[in-house]
Amino acid sequence: MTIQYLAELAGTYFFAISGVLAIDDKDRNWFGATFTGFVTAIGGGSLRDILLGSHPLIWIDDIYFLYAILLGVVTSLVFFNWVLKLRKTMILFDMAGIALFTIVGVEKSLSLGVRPEIAALMGVFTAVMGGVIRDTLTNKTPIIFSKEVYATACLAGAILYLILESSVSRVENFLLSAGLIVLIRILVIRFNIELPSLKAKQ
Amino acid sequence: MTIQYLAELAGTYFFAISGVLAIDDKDRNWFGATFTGFVTAIGGGSLRDILLGSHPLIWIDDIYFLYAILLGVVTSLVFFNWVLKLRKTMILFDMAGIALFTIVGVEKSLSLGVRPEIAALMGVFTAVMGGVIRDTLTNKTPIIFSKEVYATACLAGAILYLILESSVSRVENFLLSAGLIVLIRILVIRFNIELPSLKAKQ
Amino acid sequence: MTIQYLAELAGTYFFAISGVLAIDDKDRNWFGATFTGFVTAIGGGSLRDILLGSHPLIWIDDIYFLYAILLGVVTSLVFFNWVLKLRKTMILFDMAGIALFTIVGVEKSLSLGVRPEIAALMGVFTAVMGGVIRDTLTNKTPIIFSKEVYATACLAGAILYLILESSVSRVENFLLSAGLIVLIRILVIRFNIELPSLKAKQ
């Protein structure tokens, strides 16, 4: 449990950094940067818990999540140009973040007694909705509307977790399902795979 | 009750289709389409229940609503070009959807003990907020900010329901109030009626 | 308590006006204007209470808040051109509004038992999130992403309130902390102060 907790904190930290990086192309102030980092890090999990009626939200109950976000923001601001150059490296952290948050979301939802289909959906929400809210607030079209396979990878991992749930241990399941998400993301980026677009032919 | 339940499921199905259709003008992947359909179908009712603190949300509690949405998305994707040509027909389904969702929203709110003014507001929210959230996520200006009479029709129906509540049976009230919404929408579209705009004259 | 209640009602009224004014540059109908005024006035407090799991929301429980909003919308619509010319005067009301809502948000959060860091954050949310939601719905980039010191003033007031909490009376603390927010806003506007921007130098 302590490993999952630390990993969730780390995921929050890296999501906060990716949130700040999302505003690099315009003049922005430190509050806007902090706000964006915060929303990216807690948006998905908060939406999940609000939809499920589960309170208190983890970052309201456990102050270390707020500190992890502030640390991520400070990291981004202090090492801004340096972090930007590391953007390709950041993709790795983002992968780890969405893989982890997907499975954490599935587990949390199942523990609240919802059906597997809803748990899978909530796993995907946990991973992607922070970014969706961030993109909406900053007037960008969220990444899940673009062609790259992103939420689909999370959904595949969530479904694998639910299939394996009764046959392997929780730790094995966590590693296998999160690993599938990372694997799909690596293959997608390496081979530039896209989902078929839905273009009207008229 | 079973008729209202089936009608609510049908409304969810048609709202999911209208959500997918809202993204036709750009390249979009199947996940984005599913997400948009989902948000359009459940956004209004979910926002109402979150504001009222009423849990669990119906689509979390009753899996058939998720299936209705998936069916709507599949319908849209399989018959994409065909559905696009039927867009004028879809307006009829949209009318039925908002009429139904408005009255369902008013009834649900009243059953939770709120005042009639709040119930009317929640009825309108139930009908229009799914579309507002969808438009916001896809970077469009929501339809309720444009001049066409849309939310106004829902508000009129909600108010009629509240006025008639103590004098006619629930089924009669449902039909009369929902009928008023459909009637206003038909007249608005037929005669191209617009609300007066608020243009500054300086 | 009755003074705070009246002041909160007044803040709601002025926030509703500022919401309607936010849509002046385009053709909009009365429903869109009402909706925007409503969202601006209740968005911040509602988000705070939803995040904290505190129900019922004040405007659902106390109908006078809805009436204050409707009065603000009617004021804006009836005196539209007149109110626009008073826009500089409106800045004063906006200042009073954000100062009041910040401290009300901090007090409400503390009364629900959260930590001071969370209470400060919730105070800022109460003051600024109504405007953020309004700007997002109308496809503008929220003001907190621009360079002007806005949310920062709220944060300073919230922190002062928490520092003074155990040493001065509640009324004194309210006046001092809210006064600091107003003072910072006046200085910022008078001397055109901006937060340092985060521009990548590459």
C-alpha cells in the first residue's frame, strides 16, 4: 500500500509539471501556472470522486498531495527552460502517470461498489480528465479529441485489470495492467499510430 | 413509470447521437466521439444531481444508461454519413429529448424537496447543460448564447408543469408541459423566431 | 452575522451584473445573459461546496440568492448602456465582491474542518472560479491566466486572515483581510502592476 501511495504522490507531482508546461507558449503569471498545474494533477481524481459521491477528496484530506503539486510547480518554474528541453523525457513521466492513475481509479471505484464497466470508465476519467479540464480552461481542444491513441491505452489497461482481477494477485495485476498502458503508449509514439478518423465523405 | 423510464433511456440514446454528430466537421477518433456522446447524454442530469447532492447518479447506478449511450455512439459511427443526412430528422429527436429531460429534471428536483423556482432551473439544466458542456469541451460557443430560442422553451415547459401540478394528474401534466416545449421549438424553427439581442448602442 | 449575510447577497448581486457585462461584445439573448450572470455569481461558491462535499448549496437552500441574481440581471439588461459606461465604477464593486467572497470562503472551509492551506485555496476559489467558469463557457481565456494580479490579491487576503485568526476578533479580521485584498487591487490598477511573466528564452 505504501508503494501505491508514494507512486500516486509521484504521479501527482509529474502531472503538476505537465500542467505548467502546457502553458509555455504564452505570457502567463505564476498564479496561472500554479492553477494549471493544480487542475491537471487533481482534476481527474476529483471528478471521479464527485461523480461517485465519495468524500473527502484525497487532496483535501491529505495535505501532502497539495505539497507534491506545489513542488511540481516550483520545479517547473525554477527549471523552466531546462524542463522544456526535457519534454521528450516528460513523455515517460506522463506515461507512468496515466498508467498509475488509471489503475488507481479502477481500484478506487471497485472499492466503492460500482459495476466493472463503470470502474473502467472511471479509471480512464482519472487518468485523462485532469488534462481535459486543463485544455478546456486554456482554450485548447483536449488531446482526446485528436487522433493520437491516448485514452484508448488507458481503457485497454483498465479492461485488462478487470479481466485479470480474480486470477492474479493485486500487485501482479497492477503491474501487468499499468505495464500494458505504458507498452501501448510506447508503441503508439514509436510507430506513430493513430485511430481511424471519422471524416464525413459527402 | 416504466414508460418514463423507457423514454428517459431513449432520450439518452438520442442525446448520445447528437453528441457524436456535434464533432462531424473535424477529424476525430472513436474515443473522442464516444466521449462527446457520453458527455452530451449524461452531462445535464449529472450536473443537476451533483448540485443537489443527490447520489448515486442514475448512469452509475443503472448500467442500461451506459449501454444506451454506447448504442447511440455505435449507431452514429456505423451510419455516420446516413445520420448526417438525417440531421433535420434529428431535430425532432432533440426536441423530444429536451422536452422529456426538462420535465424529468423538474420532477426529480421536486422529489428532493427544493423550491419550485430551483426545480424549474434544474429542469432547464437537465435539458441543456449536457450540450453546454459538450460545446465547451469542443471549443464552440454553447447554443444557449446564440439567439435561437432553446433554453427558453424548456423554461416555459418547466413553469407550466409547476403551475399545473396541483390541478391535473401527473401523466397529463407531463404530456402538456413536454408538449408545450415541443410546440415552442416547432414554432421557433418554422418561423425562425429569435430572442431580442442585447447589442450595445453607443 | 446579518451584516455578512447582507454583504454576501450584495456580492452575489454585483457578480451577476459583472457576468452579464462580460457578454456585451456580441449578440446575445436574455437567456444567455441570465445564464452567464448566474454562473458568475454562484460558480465559485458552488465549486467550493462540491469539492468539500458540503450540501445543500446556499443558493439552492436560500431563494434570496436566486432573486439577488435575477435582480442583477434585470439591472444589467434595463440599464445596459448606462451600466457599460459605469464600467470603471463596476471595478469597485468587483473588488468588494472578491474581497468578501474570499473571506467568506475561508471561513466556510474552516468551519468544515479542513486545514488552513486548503481553506486559503478554497477562499481564492470562491472569489475567482465563478469568473473562470464564465470565461470558459464564453470561449475566453480566464483572467487568472493574464498577467494582472487578481487571484494573488485574494490569496494574500486569505493568508492574512489565517495568520490573524487567533489574535484578533472575527469582525476585525474580516475587515483587515478583506481590506488588504481591496488595497492590493487598488494599487495594482493604479500603478498597473503585473506579475512576472513566464516566457521561455530559447
